[in-house]
Amino acid sequence: MTDSESYRPSRRGLFKWGAAAATGLAASLAPRVASAHPMPTHDEPPRTVPPRYGLEGRQLENRGRGMDMRPVWEPTPPTDAPRDESAYQKFDIEVGIVEHEYLPGIRANVLAFNEQVPGPVIRVREGDWVRVDFKNSTDLMHTIHWHGLFVPENMDGVPFVTQPPTMPGQTFVYRFRALPYGTHFYHCHFGTPLHMQSAMHGAFIIESDDDPVRRQFPYDREYTLILNQQDTAMVRRELRHMIARMRERILLMRRGHNMDRVLGRFRNVDAFLSAIRDGWIPPYRQSRRGPPTSPQYNIYTMNGKAYPMTPILRIRRDELIRVRIINAGAVEHYMHLHGHDFWEVCRDGAVLPHAFRGNTIPITPGRTHDLIIEGHNPGEWTFHDHATPRATNNGLYPGGILTILQYEDFEPEYPLRVATDE
């Protein structure tokens, strides 16, 4: 939206629903919230119903084999999927290893989508048919899970459950409709600490021709923030170890060794117990892998960067901005905005029946939250994780998940400084 097209409501107009905030659903669900915007019910879009994909009775090739080394794996598409390839919104995602700089002087080799940290934003319209060709250019196994999307079962990206792992050099083809509306994300579903800390995640935004949020809050622009955390020593160490283990596994499989025992994956619990009785040692036994280690996070990131390298949120007086926050990591964050209240309008992509007002919001792992901020208090304002250890770099404040809400038309009395040691 351009400046000439933008609509900036007055403060009175923005808060015209505030009187209803103390009653009804807003009060019962959020007792600590001061007020709320009730969303109109007469034109509120119904929650999107998951489509019937016509998969009844279909047979998946190679189900249960656990692995397949063909160059391209293309599972059975839904029966109502378009046959014409031009009907799809097409995306190519390749996972590889890149060197990434979290901060000047803090770098690590990470697994990343399309050499980006985080991966590319996928933005489509509600109901679009989507095709994603996912290529694995690493020596590890990967998949993509479409977090919060109503995809067919065989496109859900859970290794050894809904699909075989995408092997080194292999391409897996995902096809599905973009449902439901809202802020979602995608990520690799190999849930190791290494995978979770790497950059194998990205925003998946499904827009609507009649945006229910914009109807209530005609925002001018938007920002997407993906939160994560890293133990940089573990990332460096585990990446080397996992690549070495995977190369060993592939060699053993090529020599005809038992695939289940090499990978530690079994058809069922009985087969797992049978292998143990035969002398197979599970990978979680210390006698096999040495003492277990848990991540000791030292870097916390917002879009792959730690403060002061985090992206700045820019705003103008009387402007509305939409901020989409995605927690793609493993710890909870408590995002607090100085000098303002915001309105939470969506949670996990779903439009809330009432917009909740506050200045601090918990962002738990796997959740997405959409906020509206109104530019009514000019200045340069801190927006940060109020769990202070997560706003540090190697334990030193300020750092980590911290940024600035900056008014573009404001001249501060005290010019903003970049602090690295307080």
C-alpha cells in the first residue's frame, strides 16, 4: 500500500470498540488484558474447514520400506489436484550447508534452505495449489513439515510416519492447497537439536482477497519476525558428527547391512524390542555414543541475527503496522513493547474473535502470533524478550532478541546509540 492509498484512522476511531473489552469472551480468556476489539460477527469469515482430499482407498508406493534412493520421490497427489502444472504456485527449496554470521565475530556452518537464514518467505493466496520441489544437497536426511497447514497426510513431512526421509541428492515433491488463511511456517521435521538450531525454517503466509485483519485494522505495512536460539559450540560439533555418522550409515546400507538397525528405525515396537534382545544397542545408550549433552544456548536470534544486527521495525505517526511473530525454536519468549500497547489479532494463523490488548505476550515454541501496532507515541522504543537471558549475547546484555520500533519522522532529544555492553 502506498502513502497516497493508506488510510490512517484517528486514535478515537482505532479504539472505538474498547468499551466492549471488559466483558464476554475477551474477559474470560484474557483477564489481564485491559481492553479488546470485538471483531464483528455478521461478516466474520468462518474457520476454514479442512478439504476432503479424495485419498480414501489410495495406495502409496513403497509405504513401509522406510527408505528409497530414487532421484525424485513424488508421492500420490490428491485426486482433485490439477493435472496442468501451470495451475500451481511453484517453489524450489534446496537444503545445503552455509556459513552464517549471527553477529560480527560469531559465525557457524548451518543447515539452511536456499542459502538463507531463515529460509525464503512463501506467500500465496488462500486456496492456491502449491508445488514445492525440495532438494537435499547435504549428507544428512531431511523433510519439510508444513506447520499449521491442512495438507494431505502423505505431504505432512514426518519422516518414517508419512513419508520416507529425503536422502542425500534426492528431491521430494510436495503438492497441496494453501489452507487455512494466516501466518504459518515450514520446517524440517528431523527434530534433532542440530536441526532445530539451524536455519531450516521459513514463514508460510496465506493471504485472503478479503483480509479480515485489514478490515478491522487497515495497516500500511507488515513485518515478519522468526525467533530461534543457538548453542554455537554444539552446532559446530554436531554438524561434523552427524555428517560422519550419515556417511557411515549409507556405506553400511550399500553393503547390505540391516537397514532398520543401521538407522535405528523399526516397523513397530515388537521389532524394536526384538533387535535389543539380539544385542543391538540403542543410540541413546551412553555405552554407544558417550555422555549425552543438552544445548547450552548462548545466542538468541530474530530472523537469524542477534542484536544489534536484528531488523528494525519502522513506523510513522498514526500508521498501523502488522507484525507476524513465529517461534521456530525450542524455548519460550516474552515479547514486550515499550511505550505502546499492541493488539493481538491472530494466533496460529486463526483470526481471534476479539483482538486482545497488551504490551507483553508469551510466544511458545511452534506458535505464531499476529500483532497490530498503532503509531501514536513518536520515539525510538525497545521491543525485546523480557526473559533477560534471551536478550544477551554470550550472556552479555544487550543482545539476542531485541530490536527497536523506530518512528521515521521523529527527531530524538538523545540520539539512539548501539550498545554492546551495559
